[in-house]
Amino acid sequence: MNGQPLTGRTPDATAAPLRLGTRRSALAMAQSGMVAREVTRVTGRPVELVEITTYGDTSREALAQIGGTGVFVSALRDALLEGRIDFAVHSLKDLPTAEPEGLLLAAVPQREDSRDALVAREGLALGELVEKLAGAGRPARIGTGSPRRMAQLNAWARANGAQLETVAIRGNVDTRIGFVTSGELDAVVLATAGLNRLGRSAEITDHLDPKLMIPAPGQGALAVECTTTNSGLAAALSALDHAPTRVAVAAERALLAALEAGCSAPVAALAGWNHQTELRLEGVVGTPDGAALLKMSAHGPIVLDETAERQAAALGRALAARLLDAGAAALMGERAR
């Protein structure tokens, strides 16, 4: 975790362990393990990981085809509501924007690096890769499962006259990087945060600047959920919360909700602080082929108090309204046709 140091409590070996629900993937287990250690530190209670398989883990279809939103979350939320686990950890970008009945977002820990990362053959950066393969007379083949990444990569290629082909892929981190090491693809794009949490940051060959590639709403952040009836646990988990991160992602997710888009839509959003007194939000909507890309920003003063999330959400909705006025709905409609 990247938050402020927390005062630890001596673990109570006699206490019943708290049950933390997690997906089975290596990344989910790593993320949940990090949170588990912090929860033990704060509460003194041991934490056991309860592995749960979600529909998104078992389906081999593209995320856009199976709905994207919620496919990695629903099974964990069911387990919470049924009392099989005490709390759950999600990648925040996977959470549907609608508030679930009976559940509470107890903590949003400090965000990891939100940028996207390139893992490419021969340790090449994006520009180097494209230039080298252009010299060989072919486009760079870059894999990603995200329409958002496709839209921005293809728009960059069009703007720079670069030869680039985006290839839709699925799978865990090992599978995706394996496409590169096997020579099937020249590069893949992954979240920097995930590679960092897996201890695989050395495999990154290029960090994609947000000027080229704005991340998914909530990328790099985690969400810790419990039931609304477990007020004692909710209060304990709140010690993991990082207010600047929670407020920033509130703006990003409000934009996504106002666009009525899911986590698999070609929508990007990133909010950042200026001295924790002003929030700046950037939003992007495009078509996966990069032929059309809308990029806009908004900013406003926000004080980190009890009204901050509402103010951030209002900023997100206002930017979404501007994007819709500029034709964002038609671009997302083109994706569906």
C-alpha cells in the first residue's frame, strides 16, 4: 500500500480471522495480500484469503461481448451479501458505477501509478518499435483487450503517420506477455500498477504518457467493500482510505456514469490534484480504430472535506455533458454497430 504509515496493533492469534474475498488471478491475489496485511496491522485481526472465481475469469469471450462491467465483481459481491466473506478487494476500474444495495465502499487506498505500460520485444519503446518495424516493411502488432487503449493507440498512429495494428487479446499477465516472448505479437499494453504489484516492473519497456494514453477511470486504484450492516468492520477498514485518491476517482467514475458507459467502453478519464486544492479532470471518448477521438478537460477548486466527493462528481458530470454535446454518444454508438 502507498498510504501514510498506520499505527500497527499486535496481531491477536486467538481472534477469528477476517475473510477477504478475492479473485484467483495472480494479480488479484497480490493486491488482496497487500490489503490483508494492512488490515491485520490496523485491526490486529488475522486475515484469510477466500478465492472466488468470477464469470470474467472463466469466460474466454472479449470483455465487450460479455458486458465488461461487473464481470469480475458480481461473484465477490454475492459472497459478501451471503455472508461467505467479510470484505472484498477489487480493482476499482472493474467496479460498476451504480451503488450496490447493501454494500459499502469502505476504503479506497492510495493509488498506484495510473499509467499504461508497453511490454515490447527487444526492450523497445513505442516510437522505437514502430520505427524499427516500419523499416522492415510491416506495422507493429500491439495486443490489448481494451477498446480504450485501441482508440488512443490508433489515434496516435494516425496523427503521426505510424504503421500500427492493434490486436484484441484476453488472458492474465503471463498469457499477455507470452504473446510477445513467443513472437506472436510485437508488444502488449498493460496497466503499470498491476506489473508493479506483481514485482514485474522490470519488464516494462515504455511508460505511456497520459498525453498519448489516458487510463481507464479508476485505473491503479483499489476498492475495499464490505456490507453496510458491518459498521465495526467498515470503521476499521476506513483507516486504509486515502481521501485524495477517493475524491479523484469519484470524478472519473461520475464521468463514466454520466456517459452511461461501462468499463469496457472506449472511455478514458484521469483526475489529478494541484496542491490538493484544485482537481483537474481529463476525459476521452473515441472509436477503437482511432478515426475519431474527443478529448476535453475541466478543473475546479475542491477542498478535502465531507463535500469533496460530491464536488468531484459534479465536475465529472459537467465534463461528460460537454463530451456528449460534442458527439460522444455517437462515437460510442459506432462501437456497438
